Amino acid sequence: MMKYVLDLRVTRVERLGERHLLLVATNPMGALPDMCPGQFAQLRIDDSKETFLRRPISIHNLDREKNEVSFLVQMVGEGTSSLRKKQPGSVLNAVLPLGRGFTMPTSAAEQFLLVGGGIGIAPLLFMGREMLRMGVRPAFLLGARSASDLLLLDAYRACGDVYVTTEDGSEGERGFVTQHSVLQQKRFDRIAVCGPKPMMMAMASYARREGVPCEVSLENMMACGLGACLCCVEDTVDGNVCVCKEGPVFGIKKLKW
Amino acid sequence: MADLRVNIAGLELANPVLTASGTFGYGIEYADFIDLSRLGGIIVKGTTLHPREGNPYPRMAETAQGMLNCVGLQNKGVDYFCTHIYPQIKDVRTNMIVNVSGNSPEDYAECAARINELECIPAIELNISCPNVKHGGMAFGTTTDGAASVVKAVREAYGKTLIVKLSPNVTSITDIALAVQDAGADAVSLINTLMGMAIDVEKRKRILSIGTGGLSGPCIKPVALRMVYQVAHAVQIPVVGLGGISNAKDAVEFLLAGASAIEIGTANFLDPTISVKVAEGIGEYLDKHGFASVKEIVGLCE
């Protein structure tokens, strides 16, 4: 897939609670390139003194009709936090689309479970919407610390069934996603996971136990995002490979955990 | 339009802009963004005689105006390079230069000899300055005897343009430069990264897997510029300048300090098109100030 450096133009910035932002942007120069669920963009950070590099942010949605791409950002440090200063009309310089995304269904009969924890839910909306376009209705299993951390649930519900866990029990079932009853009640053909590493490891062991093909999206610290600097490597069965280029999505059979 | 061509010890460059090893992959990673033939050359990822897995993750830490890395020369070895990578890059219409590293003078020489056989590789950059590997790398580049021993061994095995990349982690970089000149180097490139460290205050641990790493980016530019100036005034062979160059103005500073060509490294991560923009910007500077050729400004600063 051809990669581009684009000066995107921000069309909407929505603050979601204390720690999250929804950034929507268009390409004023023409149609946005096509992208796959699970791929990411390297966003340039313009107003941060402490940080230096771009920030890899997954594609949250691609609306081809409106020619808009969106990013769901958790404000973690100064780099991601500075994105809150963007306003409609601001330039958002992005290198995209990068990396390899999730395996998509090959038939409408395939039962997919998309599991997201915390900000890891971000790429799963794009995946759900793409699946819907193909006539496949996925199920989502989304986990958060508390009800107030569950973002944009309605958008996910528009694509498929949504199962929820919160650590404090304020919404859905109490506990972690791996403890949700749906995992005992239903059988899925394929699982896609994005979230904190302990959660992905727990889902991977569930998938191994059940013999279900499973992919996870890693977020190792990156510099170039292009497979050139070899900083973000994961130790896999094939040796050290770049998460930015060979991933960020990996089948769990490739991983050593 | 000013003439941007330069000549590094017989190696003709269309313009003075090269991309630095370890920041540009094998060039093909950037082919979607720029026309690679618009570069003076591409210095590809460090290559060793035997495959190397490199250091464990984490290999990178961000700093103010720069970054630390401890990649540790991960590469699949020179045989893999010759059979799998060379066929993919040999037709790129620019100077494809291979960065060579090793554990002993014999390793360096054997690796260089293999690359000497490749028709479309007109030069090598000898890395005697990698701060991230235990044996070899910087160990050779920090003493005049060590540096000379590697360069002598490679000079015997390698007939094309030999550029030697110097470490800034030394007491006198000019002494090392003079030693490699005497040992047969055609040119020197400097600087490699400066040894540094980063600590995570929450975990109370050093961030990089091996504890230390090489610092690159705009924060090292003044150090690099000073060293390029000093070396250019001490040696007779051409100097290739690098270290934190992020725009055409930075590049012109290095040319004025005495560099015949420059390398763009970490800046490629911030803007994958920066190398071509720097080449264009040098041309604009020359035109604006009435210079007919880039060669006129090399070492112009007293």
C-alpha cells in the first residue's frame, strides 16, 4: 500500500472526558488514500517542547464519502496532550497509512469478536464498520476501568453487539474483559485484540486454549514508523521484527508470549 | 541554478545530500515519499559479516530535541545483503553506499571484500564508531591504533571509495581522523551518535535495554559542527558532515565549516521528504547569494 505525507485539515475536535480526544480531519488536496483496519498514522506534534518524534495513532475511522479520517487519542504525555490545541482548520500533518492491519473476514458467516481495552478500542470501530460494509456483523467486547472511560459506545453498537466490562462494575459486567460471560457462552471463529499488554496476553491464552485464531495489535515505542530505524522491534519466532512495518497486528503464533 | 555536484574522493554525487545509515533503511522504505534519484546518495543500514539480532527492546528513548537509540547493528549479514537486498536496490539511480561494521579487522575486511564485488555499490562507509555493540564498533574508533588497524585491513581488501565514520566519544577526533587518513581512508564522515542515557523516574530504571545509547537529533548539532570544522582543518581528505542536520540552513553551516557533503539522519523520522528538501534548499541558498557551485562554499567559514 502506497504511503503518503499529508497536510490534513482538521474538521472536528471533540474532547471526550478528561483524557481523550476525537480528531477528525480531511485531505484538502484530494481523496484520502485507502487504509485498512489496524493500520496507523504517524502524527506530527507541533506544540510540544518536551517531545521530539511523531506519535503513532491508529486509524479510528475512515469515512470515504466525507473524505474524513479520524483518530481517537488518549492524552498520555505532552505530545499527545498537545493535540488538544488543534481546532477546525488546523493542519494535522500525518504519514499514513502505516503497518499491517487485522485479517478481515473471508465470508459473511464468520463470527468475529473484537476485543478492546482502554484506548485499544480505537482501531476496532474502523474494523467493525468495514466488516459491516462487507455484510458481516461483529461482536465487540470492550473493557474499561469505569463507565466514564467507555468512549463512543453508540458508534460501536451501530456495528454489532457490544459486551462491556468495567473494573469497578459501574457498567456491564464487573472485572476484566477476559472474565466476561460471553466468552463462555459463545464460540467465535476469530478474535482481534487491542489493548494493554497484560489484557492481550490473557486474551491470547484464552484463544490458545479454545483453539481460536487470534491477532493482537502491539504498541512498542517507535521512531520512524517505516521499518527503517529498527527501534520498535518485537522478539518473535522469526527474531526481532519491526512492529511498525511487520505489525502492529500480529497473529499470536508469531509472538513468544 | 547553481551546480550542486560534488566529488568525494572520486565518487560523483549529484548533490551533497546523503542519508545517514540506520535512519533510511535500504532507501526503499522511503521510495513512496521521494524520488530517490534526487539524492546525492543513500547510506544503507549497517552490515556485518555475520547476522546480528541487535539489542533487546526497548531500543529508543526520546529526549528534548533528539533521541537515544541502542539498536545494536541488527542486520541479516553480508551474504543476505548480497543475495536478497542488493538485487532490490542496485537499480536505484543514486549512489548506494553500504555501511560496514565488524568485530575484528578481519571481519571488517572480509565484509568489505564481499561488497567490493557488487558492481552498483561504489563506496562503503566504515563504521568504527557504533556505541551500541560490546565488541568492535566504537572500540576501534576510540584509539588511533585501533582505528588505523581496521582501516588498513579494509584498505587492502577494498578498492573503491572508502569513507570512515568517526565517533565523537573521544578526546581528540582530529587525531583519529589523521590516523585513518594515514591508514588509507579516502574520506571521513562525522559524527556518529554521542553516548547518552535516559532514566524513567516512575520505574526508577534506565530506559534503554543496555542502559546507554547513542544520542542523535538537533541537540547534537553544535558538537558535530565544531568537530567537522576541526577535522576539516586538520585533514587533506574530504569530510562528510552529519549530526542533527534538520534543514537546508543546518546543511549550509556544515558545508561552510568544511564538509564536502552532508548526511541527513534522525530528521528523516520527522519528515520522510526532508532529504530532498535540504538538497533543494542548498541550491536556493547558492542562487540567492550568487554562488555558481556548491564547491565554492565548502570550508568558506574561517
